[in-house]
Amino acid sequence: MSHGFLLLNNASRACSNHDHQQSNESTTTNEAWYPPVTPNPVYSYGQGITHKPTKKEKKTLSLMPYYGLAAICSWAGNLVDVQLQELRLGQKNVCPHEEVEIVTVKQPCVQTYTKYVRSRKPGCNGKFTSCAVREPKTVYYRTFKNVTRKRRHTTIECCAGWVHIPGEDGCQRANCTSDLCHNGGTCIPNINGTDQLCHCVDGFQGARCQYDINECLVQNGFCEHDCVNTIGTYYCRCFPGYQLDDDGRKCIDVNECLIDNGGCEYLCINTAGGHRCECAANKQLALNGRSCADQDSCAIGNGGCEQLCEEKDGKFFRCRCKPGYLLNTDKRTCHPIDPCIVNKGGCQHHCVNDNGRARCQCFPGYYLDKDQKSCIDLDECQISLHGCEQECMNSYGSYRCRCQPGYKLALDGRSCIPKLEGCQIGNGGCQHECLEQPDGGIKCACRDGFILGEDRKGCR
């Protein structure tokens, strides 16, 4: 019968030590017994098939105590065959895990140092004499320095919350740690083929009790009106005018008339989920829905007035308007008074009716004075808004650009271009030579051998 791994190197000695320990267990204490650890063990599967263990498997064997040695040796002391269990991706609750290993390696390098060597230097104190001097010499030597590097590799391990059971594929047992279950759940050591790791309290679900159960999704939580879900539980809520019954689910009507007559001045009538107020035969319910007023008074619909309602002797008298408004011909509604009709509302340039108030505006090139009615000319030349290339001339409500002598204004009205005059324009119309005159005129002349024509421009 197989109980564990077969260790080829020191297995015989391990099993004999184990048998000796068993025979003397009546006189020994309950201390754990560890088998001898071999540097490079080899596992046998029987029929000549062997396997060299991984680093993790070596660690597991090196920590195996007395009670686990039965997985290596039989109680009779004979060597036995085993079947090696390895975790593989695709098995239940098996996940890849990336590990980062920091290793230190020795890297060769060249170092230097300087030492001084004594020597004789000829001709230092004369032609035939020498002296002792110390000269520097650089020495190179090879050494090593420690360099740390990171190595990444992927290992196959049990997923979080699970442990491996020997003899079974994958990870079938819950790892019952203190932080495994959430929200008051209790760990279940034996899973019995399910994915449930924890036993959850009411109101939670999931393998680790990490999800809240929304009880309101099933028949509205058996609430008559509203169901309100909370973390781990829920509660029922009633519509306005109702209150929760003793069972916490049904809703019963609240009789508002029992408390201060429901706020009614005269009569309170309870209804399902609410109440209403009523008045005596000669009275009418006011706009607030609680007070009672005479049928012909401002308390009823503001007397039909749009703005102000005026009473006399407790009854409706007339409608009035707020300042800036006039009463229309229906004697109920109001319209704004246009203050700009008379004398432009006192504005110098332009008046705008702003909901019954006069608001003055100025034409372009002007700005409003402090009295909010007069308009002052805006000197664009002083505030650099003109854009003129050379000179700016302010005018009333506007401005214009001007050029210096020898220039004229371009088509954009702002730029200046050189001005061509006299002989500069088409040679003054002369065929040969054009002469500028002191009075600003021109005179044409001909080259030697030619005389001026009758038009005083051409030459022949």
C-alpha cells in the first residue's frame, strides 16, 4: 500500500529512523520528528520512472514533521511508490501567480589606485649627478561588484481562499483565515464540491458573503407600498398620509383631522391618504386651502386681480397695479408703462423700455455719462482704438486717419502709402526727360539732336 513519496538518496535511513522513533514512542515526548533532508532528492513512481522535484516540492518535504512521514515510508520500514500530485491551470480553483524574485549577482569590473614608486632621476642637480624621486604609478586590477536584478516568473497556486488537498485535483478546501469571509460570514472547511466558501448571515450572498441581497426584488419585499433596500436588510415605507402597521409591511391611513383639525379653519374631512377642508355655506375656501373667506373678497383668487386687490368694508373694491404698470381696460390685468414715449425718457440719444423703466443708451462713438442719460463723445485717438498707421483726427462721435506729407491714405482708411507726384507718375507724360519746377509743375525736355513737339511732351 502506497502512503507517500519514495526518496531514493537517503530514504532507507529516513524510514529506519522513523521505525526506530515509533518503537520508542512510549518513552519519548511528543516532539515533531523531521526526516533527513537530501540536497538533490529524486522521486520514484515505480517501474523505473523518476522525477526531480521542483523548488516548492523540496521545501514541502523539508518541513514535513513526524505525523507526515507516513506519506514517505510505510510502517513496516519498506520503501513504497507514490503518485506525484501537481497543480495545473484548468483545475478547480487553480490560478496563475506572478512572482518577482530579487537576486544578487557578481558583475566583473576594473578598479584603479595610484601608488608612488621611488626611482633615480639623472641630471637633477647637475650634469653628472642624480637624485631620488617618487613618481606616481596607476595600478589596474580586476574585481567584482554585487548587482541586484529582478526576475519574474509565473507559478501555479491555489486561488485566494483555497488550499490543496493531497490526492485530489485542484484546490478543494477552503483556507479558513480571519479575513476570508465578509459581513459576518462563517468559513466552511469542507466544501463538498461547491464553490461556497462561507456560510452567510441573512441579507448577504456570494462565495465569501461579499454581496448584499436586494430583498425588494422579490415581490417588493412583501411591502404594501415602498420597499427600501439597505446593506444586509430592508424596510417597508408608506406613501404620504399612511403609516406602517405593526407587522412592518402593511400601511394604514392616517387621520389628519385628529391633530389640530387638520389645520382647517372650519371643517376637516379625512380621505384615503389625505384630507380636505370645507367652509360654511356663506363662506368660500381661500387659496391656502385651509382658511375660509367671504365669497366676494380679495382672499378668493386675489379678487381676480393680476397684481393688487383692494377691499372696502370687507368686500372686493377694485384692482390696482404696481408702480410702472397701468391697468388695462378689463380692470383686472396690468401692462407696463412705456417711459420712453414722453421726451425719450430723458435720454439724450436712445431710450429702451426695461420692464417699465427707462434705460438710456448712446450711439456708437459715445459713452453714457454719470447721470445715466447724457452721452459723451469717445475720443478714440486717446485710447488707441483708432488703428491709424500715422495720425489720428478725432471727430464728434467718430474719428479719421491722416497721413504725413509725401504719403496718402490707403483704401483701408488706416494705412499710409507713398504719394507719387509730377515726374514720378509716368515720367510726367514726357517722351524723353521730365524736369520738376519750383512751382510744383513739370517741364518736358528732349535729348541732344531732338526738339520738343507742339504738345510740349513729345520729341522729334
